[in-house]
Amino acid sequence: ATTYSIMQLAINFRAESYKGELAEIRMKANRGEELSPLESTKFEGYLSALFELTELVYVSHKKGKIDDEYIAAWELRTKAAMSVPRIRNFWSKTKAGYRASFRDYIDGLIEPPS
């Protein structure tokens, strides 16, 4: 049931992130364009929610509530997100607010600069 519940949360979160103004802000951010202060705040709110959801997935997997195949797919998406400089910068500024084991987990998914 936990995997299903988390999948539902992820589906809803993803669907909302592709709608309206947030979708436009995400596109600008991914292209490395300048964001207005309001857009930056909205984008950082989106990223905060994304990391909270990722921490939920991580903790659920550690407790045996999510299978290895699901976490492997989640890790691939997380690695792709962490390849975006703006997301990496946000993570480096905010990671102190997460449990140490989760910080280590995310840091371990970040590809070293080439």
C-alpha cells in the first residue's frame, strides 16, 4: 500500500508541475534563464516539495515499504534532476534541513563535474 500511495503522490505532484505558470517557470529554469524574484520563490517552493517527496521515498525504502525496482527508477530521475545546476545549487543551500542519511544519499547521486 505504501508504494501505491507514494506513486499517487508522485503522479499528482508531477501532473501539477506540468501545468500553467509552474511549467513555464520550470522551462525557464531548465534553460538557465533569469527568473524574477517571484518566479524564483515559486521554483524553490516546487524544489522544496520535490525534495520532501524524495525524502519520503527514501525513508519508505529504508523501512522496506518500497521495493528496490521503484527506488532504482526514482534514483534515475533524481540523478537527472541533480544534473541541473540550479537544482544542485538549491540543494547545496537547503540540504542542512534534511536528515543526515538523506543528505548523504542525495550527495551520492550527484555526478561529479566533468
